[in-house]
Amino acid sequence: MNICFLMYPWEQIDPENDTSLALIHECVKRNHGVALCTPANLTIRNSVTNAFCSVIDRMDKVPANLKSFYKKATLREEMLPLAGFDVLFMRANPPLDPIMLNFLDSVKDDVFIINSLQGLREANNKLYTAAFGDSHNNIIPATHVSKNKNYLVRMIKESEADKMILKPLNGFGGSGVILIEKSAMSNIKSLLDFYISNSDGTSNYVILQEYIEGADKGDVRILILNGEPIGAMRRVPGSDDHRSNVSAGGSVAKHQLTKDEKALCKQIGPKLVKDGLYFVGIDVIGGKLVEVNVMSPGGITYMNKAYKTKIQAKVIDFIESRVLDQLQAFDRRSRLRNEVENA
């Protein structure tokens, strides 16, 4: 199998904790061909979509340790047609680049893409949770999204809670997430001005979300593969930051899924699969879905350390199975067409 990871540059990888590196390492261990490219390296040659790829050279012996593998791996540059790969694994960081998807539209019928382009288009931002139709806020906290400052101020005043979460629509990794309190209403309008208004006259959408009790103790990251949870961890905020994201200084701990969390996964899993979102990370607080991460969900290395497991093996098992299914379906169609042709 040949797989291309469409991701951030190799030099930006954290060799100890990077989920993409764990997935790449698993592929190399299985002797699959692996190439990497960034969205900026997509190009078209003679009407064929190509990419300037960094191809990982085959290794006689693949180091078992991620850090050693990263250090010893050698890469060579090649311009390669994307339709020649069996799999495109989308691992680029948000925000989603729509031009990247336009390039990939030309190969979506030739190669298995995880996650699907249509799924990424629908779910790459924080509005996707509205698609689950939870009007009574049973699994999703009450959420408001707007550019209208007066409306957002009104929602804050009408909220029964004293605290709410404010965050930019296109943020990731916990960037820009702040806790606001009614007792500080005099500061809220200036905060909204800062989040909404740009110096060039344009404006940004912001998310105002119900504060869930217990959020100060952290959230739960659950990795879902083909609609089923395959790993979870609790992310605990640092002593001087309300955000639990590891990139924001949070720490991780073991976590066993609760009854409510299992029910949540069961409820949203079928839609994720239907939308071609085979590998996602969801963030949960108090049994409620806060975010769906579909571009480059992380957490594998932390879960592996906590549970002495190899979650990346399950992900690559699934990809191999899907590619095999596609190859067998293609062979079957070819045989049947030949039978008709020769009749």
C-alpha cells in the first residue's frame, strides 16, 4: 500500500508526542510506501494533480521508538501523481484550506481519502455540532454563533449561568478560548470588539457557549474510528489556565468512558461514518459534545503511554481493510465487464 500524508512540514513534528508521526511510523513498520506533502505543495502538471512530496526511504530496520525513527528517517523529494496512491491521509492543521480541497476533488474517485472531502467541507469548523439536531441541549451545550455584538451581549445577559465560554470560530488547539463572567459585563463589549472586528474592516464569527459545570476539572478527548470509540483521555487544565488542551499547558490522565459518553458516541457515530468522517477526535465535558475535530485529531501518543497500547495500529488496520475492499470491488467489476464484453 502507498499512502500520502497531507500534513504540516516534517520539521514541525514533535517527535515524542505527534499523532501523525505515530501513524507514519506504523505504516513504515508494515513496509508500506509513505510520502508526505503540505497543502502548499499541490500542483497540476498536464492536467494531472500532483504533489511535491517528501518520500520516506525504506529502512532495513525500523526503530521501535518514535523519537529514534524521526531522527533516522531519510526523505527524498519527488513530484508524484496523487491518484497513484492508495490512500490520502488528511492531517493538515486547521483552518481548512478550500483550495486544497479543490485540487483533491480531481482524485477523490481514484484514492481512498480519510477523512472524505465532503465530510471535511461540512465538519471542519465548530458549526458541525449543530448538524446533530440537539435542540434540547441533551448532548450539546447551548451554543450561539454570530458576528452581531448586540445579539451576543443579549445572549450573555439572558443566560441563567454566571459564566460562559467565548472562542473564535476558526481557532484550534485552545487558541483564543476564554471564560467570561456576568460580573465583568463592562469588559465584555470590548472583548467582543477584539474578537469580531479586524483592522481591514472585515469581521469574524465567534462562538458563545454554555459553561458546563466541571469544565474547570478538564475535558475528555475521545478518538473515534469508523463510528466507534478506540481511545480516550482526560485533559486537565494547568494551574494558571482554564484551557485543558495539551498545547495550552494542560496535562493528561487515564479515563474510562462513562455511560453517558458511550451513549454519546453511539448517537453520533452513524452520522460521522455517513459523512465519511472515519477518524475524528471529539471533546466532551460532562457528557456533552463540545467539539468535533476532523482535520488532524491528536492524542494517540498520550493514550498509548497511559494504557500501554498502540492505537495507531487500529487506524492502519482499518485503512488497509478499506483499500482491500476497494481493490476487490474493482477486480470484481473488471471481471464482470470482461464477461459481458466477451459474451
